[in-house]
Amino acid sequence: MKKKIYKANILYTKEKNCFEVLENGYVAVDADGRVIGVSTDLSTLGADASAHRNAESDTELVDFGDRLLIPATNDLHVHAPQYRNQGIAMDLELLPWLQKYTFPEEMRYADTGYAERMYRRFVRDLWRFGTMRACVFATTHTASTRLLMHLFQEAGLGALVGKVAMNRNCPEGLSESVEEMVRGYEELIAEFNQPEALVRPIVTPRFVPSCTPEMLRACGELAAKHQLPVQSHLSENKDELALVQTLESIWYGAAYNRYGLFGQTPTVMAHCVYTEGKEMRLIKRNGVMVAHCPTSNLNVASGMAPIRKFLDEGLRVGLGSDISGGHDLNIFRVMVYAIQVSKMHFQKNHARPFLTLSEAFWMATKSAGSFFGRVGSFEPGYEFDALVIDDSDLNHDHYSLPERLERYVYLGDDRQIVHRFCRGKEVLKPVVTFSSPFCV
């Protein structure tokens, strides 16, 4: 693959407090899909304007004209098997919602034919909304989890995919023994845990209430043995917190920490609505990433996570759609909800300002991207995950480039995304066909 130089109106966030803006700028990408540099001066990137006309040149210049070029978004928390349930079942709080709606749907993924139909649509829609990397919960079923990982590979998207571990407070059809869980993970690890792979396993205890101490301990041992990342849920709902205290006789974050599941390897915890004090300090000390899921928190009536406080205290924060507690896979929409939720906090405490657009954008790109490596920015050495936005139908005349991006975030959708890149390669629309060779 040739070195590529892309010309467009470039916006990205090195830091959370401001945008880097290059009108008619250039970003150079090497043959391995990593950014070499960005500039408004083409000559500083080792090329000239004739590069795209010279077939012998080792550099290809691609001009996107007046379009916007931004880092792709990352979804730090999403449940693939809940894809079919998005937008329904919003009439209960978390724990009864799991029992009445979520667990029955996830049981259907024992059937790999059903799993293929739903997972192909799920992967396509992540692509559609410009999400190039995701931390994904599958189900307890090893075969359908393998299928989902193959579908991500086939699509060219990056993903950390977790076979869910649970063996208590769940239906028999979703419960498995510790030995079965470990055996399934070892199979997936042998097949997918390759250095630099776009699709890899992530250890995924559903949450403390659904896992016995033996299950949690085995998850921690798997993560340590194979140096795998970890994902789960933390402090989402008050009834959940009380249940954890009853089961473990300790506060929520300490329970995960007890079993080596809280930053001993890279860890992302969703929600953290009621995280404070010693739990917040442990998150910061262990470098645990928080996945803020504002749509889900509102829909299942959990509360409003104190994201401004987390940022002020130096915690790592990204955004998640949390389908199907959340109702929208579009991370740009999640940015909007995150800003709006922060404004509700601001009404109660004017000492903490609400989130700005650059902060929400940074959380969805560079901050969330850091969980996947050097992802989410156009700084040198970062993997080129990018979206090209044609916002001409949003009447962008007379607006600045940051204002055009803001209008896209609030008003645009997938129809304005005209190119998508993951690790330097353009990702075309995944084909939704069935009878996959990956079904076993």
C-alpha cells in the first residue's frame, strides 16, 4: 500500500479543551496505516501537488475538497445481542429489565443462525454510524461469540469482543460452569489473541451480581494469564449496589479489585453513576477507563454520572451507546446526550461547568481510542481511523469549521459520512448476507 496524503478540512482534539483545526489541510498516512503528520503545507509532508498525477510516485494524494476529515468514533460499551431490542423495553429499571427483556433475548443466541442474522445487521450499523472500534459484549455462547468476531474481521472494523461470564442470578440457559467458561475463552484466545489484531477477546464478567466468587476469580486469572483487557459494569443502579454489598460484603469497585479485574490489565467499566470517594480514587489509581452511557442511564432510570467531576479529578472517560439500555448506536448522538446530561448537573452546581463540544468529541475519539492503542487522533504515530463528512446539505455557508462540525454532531447522520477508514484502510459497507461459513 502506498503512502497516502489526504486533503480536507481537518479537525481533531489533541487535548480535551480545544480543537485542532486545519482549513485545507493535509494528513499523511504511511503504508501501515499510521499518521506521519498533519500540516497546511504539503511540502512539509514529503510530497507535492503532482503526486496524485504521477503513477510512479510512492505517494498518493487524495483531495476531499471542502469536506470535513475527523477521527472516527469509538464505542466503549455495547451489547451486540441486544441489538434487536433497541428502542423498546424502556418501562423498567435495570434489574427487572434484565430479567424480563434482556436475558430472554440473549438466550436466542444459542442458535448461530439467529446470531448471524442479528450480528450482521449490528456490525453493519456500527459501520453506518462511523464507529470503527468498539468494546462489545456478546453472550455466554462460545460459537456465536466466535461468529461475531469473524464478522468484525470480515468487515474490517476493530473490536474487543467478550464472551459473557455468568453463573448466578440469571436463567439456566445463560448460566455456565466456571470450567465451561474457561474452556470457551481458551478456544477464542487461541484463535483470536494475536498481537496487533484488530479483533481480540476481552474478559467479560457481566457484573458482580451475576458471577460467583469462583467465576470472578477465574476471569481475573484468565486476564492475567493471557494479558487480556477486562470490561464490565460498575455502580449503575442503587438496587444493584445494595445487591453487591449483600453478595460480597464490600463496595463495588473493591469487589472487582479483589479478583484482579480492576486495572490489573487494561479495564473499562461502564456507567459509574454512583461512583464517588474511595471507588473514584481506586479507579484513578488503577487507570480504569469509565464508559459513560448517558442514553442508557436515562432510559433505565439509573441516574446521571458525574462526568465533569471525573474529568476534573483526572479519570479516563470515553463514551458508550450501551445498546439496548441505550437506544441509539450513533456515538455522535451520544455526545449530544453527554453534553445535555452535564447541563442538568450544572443546574444543581454552577461551580462545575457543563461539557463543551470539544470535550465530548475528545471522549468519543482520542480518550476512548486510547483503550485500543494509539487511536482517535491525527497526531504522528496514531492509527488512521477517520471519517470524511460531506455536510453540504446542512447549509454550512458562513460557518466556521468548528461550527460546521457542531452542526453535524447535532443535525447530521450517517448519510453525510462518505468515507470511513480503520487503521488506514477504507472500510466499505459490510454485506448483509446469510449462511455464513463461520456458523458452526
